[in-house]
Amino acid sequence: MKQNLIYLDNAATVWPKPEGVYRFMDEFYRTMGVNPGRSGYDLAIEAGSLLTRLRQRLTKFFGGDEDTPERLIFSYNVTDALNLIIPGLLSPGDHVITTNLEHNSVIRPVNHMVRDHDCEATFLPFDDDGFIDPDDIRRAIRPNTKVVIVNHGSNVIGTLQPLKEIGRLCRDHGITFVVDTAQTAGIIPIHMREMNIDVVAFTGHKALMGSMGIGGLCIRKHVEVRQVRAGGTGVRSVEPYHLEEYPWRLEFGTPNMVGVAALWAGLDWLYGQGVERVHAREMQLAAKLVEGLRAIDGVRLYCCDSLENHLSTVLMNIDGVDPGDVGIMLDVDHNIAVRTGLHCAPLVHTQLGLVDSHGGVRFSVGAFNTDADIEAAIHGVAEIAKWSRERTAKRVLTMPVREGNEPLRIRA
Ligand SMILES: Cc1ncc(COP(=O)(O)O)c(C=O)c1O
């Protein structure tokens, strides 16, 4: 294992996890790792009880309908959850409005619905600061608009979208509002009823502090979702078709109980710390990072002039250096882990004009980062930017020149 790694890739997955999460996963799997809901003995019932209680707890956490906790569905991750809900809500001829801020976990299932199932889709651009204007959504609504899908917090530029306004608009037009909370669940409070959100899709391994391999949906009780897979449910085995009732309608096979245990312990940690407090601390570090990076000659920052309505995720580039090379230099020379490239959200980079130059360098601050980590990151970037400036200066000096100092064109 790499020693003393400075981990600034928390948007990919939050790491490390609180000690209590590791402990409870281990303890639970050793003492209660049986299949819940499949058998009638005490231990299976006890394991099933954790699953049921987690449904209740997460429904409350997201401000969903507490009287229908069975509509809290577990899946492998948010990608899996979105692949249940997008085809589960859309039918041929329906129109969906979404945004350029989406992750491929929305873009691709939506594109498949367009290509393979005669749906229509509109991808809305964000403004210069990285925000979606609810009026743009209003203008995009058509008589056949069935669903609006919005990424709450961008995994590339960190901006947070105005869910409440968009939710109100969707409610007024009878449109189902789906929110991808991959980057925000556990770090930004979400209240489905107050924000008029119909479906929340979440992943367990990021700010919810759970493990990889678990995510899900919280679905309000008025929303009709078509079941798109089938399999074992552990109950009413004689039925030849998949059960219609929730949670079985959207759950298939043995659940990830170690993931359930991790999410349970992750929530314990979050409640102990306070979601707002964790976010405030991360934003303090993000502000320090932005200030430090902004002062470096040759650094370009994207959509973080203000950090209001922002996550602690910062996108930047260094003039004259490919973002992939910046990532390698940060790793090899400075022991800093970041993510470079297109971040599975190609439309963000397309809109920013960064696709041809291979995207950007993303720093994402997490709950366990320190001031020293941020100082090291600023120092690392400053060194690379200095190296780039010197390299450029050397190139210019050694470039053959015409009379009158006109640079010669170099043939490819
Ligand atoms: C906004 C957003 N949506 C979806 C995903 C996919 O998450 P998962 O890999 O957990 O399905 C990510 C992951 O980075 C994300 O940032």
C-alpha cells in the first residue's frame, strides 16, 4: 500500500471510511451474514430487520414518504438505480429533459431510450457559472414531457442545482422529477417532500459513508414505476412472474447485506458528526484550495469564482500540460491522488471546450482531508506550473527565428 497518500479523489469514492463502518461491516457479516427474507429462523429475521430499518431510516433521511418505506429500493449503486428508474418511467413517445451536467449513468440510459424506444430527450446547457436555469427547463417542456432528471451536484465542477425551484416547476406541470444525488447524499440535506422531488437515486460509497456495491432509489408513493427485471424475491415463490409490490417490484435476488451494514454505520457516523458540519469543513478546505490555485501563474479554474452552492470539488488545468500528465506528476512526484480526464461526464467537458485537450484535473476534498493536504496540493500544482512555464520559455528561446523576430513555422 502507498504510504501517506494524499487522497483528493473523494468524488470518485469517499475514502477512507469512518472506522465504525469497517468495524460494523466485519461484525455484521461474521455474526449475521445470512440471507434475509429467505428463511424463517431467528437469525434470518434479525438480518432482515436491519434491511427494513435501513429502508425506514433512509426514507426519513431523504424526506420521503415515511409511511411507505418499502419504496426505498436497494440496488448495486446509483448507476444501477438509474437504469431501473429511467426505463421504468419512460414509454415510447415520452420526452425527458435533462442537462449537460449529467454523468454517463444518466446520459447513456437516456440515449438508449431515445435510440431504442422512441423517446425524445433534451439536454440543457448550464450557465457560465455551472448552474441550470429553471426557466430553461420551463421553456423546454413539451406536451409529452414525462420526466426531468437533474444531477444535484456536479462531479466535475461541483456546482449544486436549485432543486426546490425545479421541483416546483415539475409539480406544476405534472412531470416526474428525478434527482441523481451521487455527489450530494450525505453532504447536502435533501428533503423530497419539501423540494417536490419524486425520485431520489443514491449511491452508498460516497458521502453516505457506506461501501461500494450498494445504492438505491427513494420513490414517492404517487410515482408509478414499471418493473424492468425479474428474479427471486424470497417470498411467494410459486408466482410465475415478478412481484408487483414494493420493494420486490424493483429488487431482484440476494441483497448486498454487507453494504446494508456499511450504510447503517455510515449513517450513524453522519448523524454523530452532523451533515452540515462535515460540509462546512470540506468547503473551508475547498476555499483554501481555490485561493491557492488561483494565485498560481498558468492555472485555469472552472466554475468556481464563487463557492456558494458548491461542493468541495474543483476542476482546473495548467497551461501547456495535458491533464493526464498533471495527474501522473501529482501522483509520482507529490503522492497526491486526483482524477483527470472527462470524469464520465463528457457533456460538461464538451460545453467547457475541454474534450480535445483531454478534460481537466479534478480535486475533490473529503471529510478526512486536512489543511496540510491542501497545502501539499497547492505546492504540487505550483511546481508543475513552474516546470511548464520554464519548458515553454526554453522552447521559445530555442525556436529558430526569422529576421524581425518573426517565429518560424515548424513543419509537422
Ligand atoms: C453525479 C454522478 N452520478 C452517477 C455516478 C455513478 O456512481 P456509481 O458508480 O456509484 O454508480 C457518479 C459517480 O461518480 C456521479 O458522480
